[in-house]
Amino acid sequence: MILTVTLNAALDLTYRVPHLVPHASHRVREVSERPGGKGLNVARVLAALGFETAVTGFAGGETGRVLRSLLAADAAPGRRNGPARVTDALVPVSGRTRRTVGVVDEGSGDTTQLNEPGPHVTPEEWETFLTAYRELLGGDVRAVALCGSLPPGVPVGAYATLVREARTARTPVLLDTSGEPLRRGLAARPDIVKPNAEELAGITGTAEPLRAARAAQRRGAHAVAASLGADGMLLVTQDGAWSAAVPERLAGNPTGAGDSAVAGLLSGLAEGLPWPDRLARAVALSAATVRSPVAGEFDEPTYATMLPSVRVRRSEAP
Amino acid sequence: MILTVTLNAALDLTYRVPHLVPHASHRVREVSERPGGKGLNVARVLAALGFETAVTGFAGGETGRVLRSLLAADAAPGRRNGPARVTDALVPVSGRTRRTVGVVDEGSGDTTQLNEPGPHVTPEEWETFLTAYRELLGGDVRAVALCGSLPPGVPVGAYATLVREARTARTPVLLDTSGEPLRRGLAARPDIVKPNAEELAGITGTAEPLRAARAAQRRGAHAVAASLGADGMLLVTQDGAWSAAVPERLAGNPTGAGDSAVAGLLSGLAEGLPWPDRLARAVALSAATVRSPVAGEFDEPTYATMLPSVRVRRSEAP
């Protein structure tokens, strides 16, 4: 089983409007709701790829209840998530799970995003989560991903604690966050971190991706996989550095492309694939997500076509 | 007791953001949730004025559950709604109560509004509502207000049916809606309709308020109270016509001013006040709502100051 952690899970709402005009009133033509937060998105991609996955983190209030019921409906046999299930191992919290609202302007196709703050998590709730997380790691977990922002109340060093717990349990661990939680998490020596170029620059102070990735590695990560948008990905490991990209630039919606890349890296980590293969999977899944007609989902035929065409290049000797 | 009907009730969310930029991502600084839809807003004002009030209409899904729990919390003793309670007489519906999202730009103070479509109401649910409505009218109801849009599935002649039921029960009835539901409702001869200038022009085809109000009266309303924004209100009855305004123009947020005007007219109707007094109450409550720091609520000291200062002028002989 692969485990993803989403401490600040969300109920993602998508509103479609003909044209978004600030300070005007709009009739929303179409509303969709789905479980959100990076780790839940990663789990959805993993399930579609056929990996048994469990999600943990916090869920609370009426929005948390809706999130969990949507997760259960997605996991029902014969649903689009493919052959594998997403098991709900979320921990109840007294606060209300946040909503995010994505307003899609049907004229331009662009999305305006409004993200609520997360629920306040008490020290007792955090302890309850840690106990549940340790129990999950004590089971059959092949790899764990720690994803996204921290809700209020969770200690800023939370990811460092979760990385250490995973290492104690000898479970490979990937960290995908930003800012101070990333900085602290790095020091606990995760197997992979997956910042984007901006997040990487934010913690290392350098905008040149290879130099920044090396700096992040020196701060503790065994491997740094930096997503560079349309330029693909850059990977720095103890065995060397690689870059990978699809043969041509793709038009589409980049929402969720980073989460799909995490799913690619994580599944490769769980299967013990060589680094170039992990990277190819991450880049092909990202591209198939950009090309999907549904934001945040990946297009399976595109993935099948892309995977063998991804160009992985060794950048330099180890 | 005063009854308000909100067939398309809503859970109103207010998001505060420093500055709304289309196609960008925003962290919402503050979220508030409250029961919404015109009839629920009217009931809140009536309760603050000390009138026992009941609300009916439809509520369903998790959003309906939140709406009802907020209503119950508001009705708890000692809450801000003042001495009187709002009784929940909403009818359950299988669909999900809609949300509205008001995004307040803290820089400009302006609000961008996103309104979800309402739940689909089945013919059986509409019949269940009609039975509940008749039972309420059979009790101690001094006046009823029919407010807002119709959710999908409810017949376009719904308000005509509800007006006729009220008249059969000898209960004074006010109608506050627009478009075809207003046009149909007018023919059933409500005691008061309260369109704004735009709604009035929409159904009568004339933009001159007095002429349009007379036209609406000829179509069936006993009295037409038209809200004219900062210009106050215009009232046409079988006893004559009046206009009323506060002595000076007020800066502030007009959200909910129309609902407060309905509360003023309705409470005057329930108490059998003379028309000029009803109008003065409506105009003073509207002004106190524009001046309130909280959108959609009225400022009680402003109301107390405004009420004696409202200028009511008789426009012409009956």
C-alpha cells in the first residue's frame, strides 16, 4: 500500500461562469465538488494507475463529512478511479475542513482560485494523528508522501517529525511542501523532496534550478526532484543529476500537474525503479494531466503515448 | 407570528481577500457563513425588531444542515438577534441547498458575488411544502412574505398559488420576487409587492417609477412599494401614492437593504399601521442597513435616529 498524508485537506469546489467580472454578481452555471488537497490528488492518480492507496490527515465538520462521502463514492467498485481503491484513513478533527473555490471563466478558460484557511488543530488532535500515522507505518506501507500546507495549530516542524517517523519505520518518504515546513522537513532527511522552481528558490535563495537543487540536497534531502513547468523536471540524487521533458510543449491546464508528478515519483519509489524511470513516469503523468479535459485528472491514453517518448538526459557525473 | 417563505434558501459564505485579481490564487483571510436567501434575511431583521417569526421553504444536503444549525444557534437565548426567535419550519428536500459566495475585496470594499443554482425540487417535494405551508397559515400567522427566486423544479406559477392560499386563509401577503414568477404572482392579488426599479421596469416595460408602479397595481397588486435605491421608496396603494426618503444620502453597503425594507413593510402590515408609517419604517430600516458595518444587518442606533427623520410625502390624490 502507498500512503499519502494531507494535513490540510480540502473540499474543492469548481464553479463555471460565462465570464468573471470583479464586483459583479454571477450565476454559477455548474458546480462540482471533490476531495482536494495535494495528498488526496496524488492518491487519486495512484489509484488510477492501479496502486492500492490510503489517505490520512485531518477531516472535520460538514465539509469534512462531504469530502469523506465523496471519497467513499469514488472508492466504490466500478468507479472511474480504476482498479485500485483509496482507503480513507483520515483522522477526525473538531474544526471544519477548508473549502477551495476555483472559478473557471468559460470565456478565457482561466481559473481564479480562492482558498479558505484550514481548521485549527489542537495539540491533542495532533497527538492523535501521530499515533494513527505510526500505526499506519507499522502496517504494509511501501512508500509515504507528505503533501501540502499545514493547517493552523500544527507545529511548523510537523513534517520533520513525520519524515523521522517514516525513516524509523524504514518506509521511503517523499515531501512536497514549501516555505518553513519544507526547510524544517529537509533537515530530517527525506528520500525525495519535490519543490517547484519557485519553492526551491524560496528556501535556497538561488533561482538557478540546478544550483538550487544541489543546495536543497545539502540541507538534507537524499534526492531533489524540481518541477520546472513546461521545461519538465530536474532530478538531483546521490548518483547524479538528470533532466527530463516531453518532446514538445503541450497546451492545457497545469492544475494538478505537480501532484501527478508526485504520484509518478512515489509509485517508482514504491516499486524500486531506477531513477530515470521514476523521472520519466513523473514527467509523462504531468503532461497527461496538462492535456486532460478535466482539471487535475490525467488522460490515460496521453500517458501511455507520452511515457516512452519522455527524454531523460544525464546532466553531469555524480 | 410572522412567516417568511424562502423557496431557494442559501448558505451565504463571505470571503475577505486583500485584493481580488481575476485568474490569480488567493488566500481567504476570513470566512463567515450564515443562513441566506431573502426570506431568511427578512426574518433576521424581524427578530431583531422583536417580532416572533417563522421561516419556511426548502433545505437539503450538508449545506442545508449547516444552514439549519446556524439558524438554531442564532435562535438560542441571549443571541444578537434580539428578544424574538426565528422558528425553523423549513421543509427537507433531497437536493443540496445552494451556496452563495460573496468575495469582499478589502482594498476597494466591493463585493463579487457567485450564486450557485438551487437544488432540483421534485413534484412530491413541492406538494409536501404546500401542505406544510397550509398548516402554518392555519395557525397564528399575522402576515406572510414570499421572497426570492424559485429553485429548479418549482412551477413558475408557485407564488400565485402561495398568494391565493394566503388570501384563502385571510393572511396578509407580501411578494418580493422578479421576472415571470412576479408577473404570475401579481395576478393572484397580493397585498403588497416590493420590486426595485429594475424589476418593476422588467415586468411593466416602463422605466418611470410612478407609471410602472401604477401598471403593476393594475395587474393585480393591492399596493406596490418600489425601492429606488438612494432615492428611497415609492408607494402606490388604493388610498393614494407616497414617496419617502431619509433627509440625506448615506454612504455604505446596500447589501440587504431591500430585505430590510420588506421587514419594515411586513411588520407594519402585521400591526395594521397606516401606510405612511409602514413606509417610514421600511425606509429607516433600509438606511440603517446601508450604514451597518456588517453587510445585510441593520444598525439599531441608526434605525432609532432615522425613523423620526424619514420624510414621507403624499404624491397625489387617490
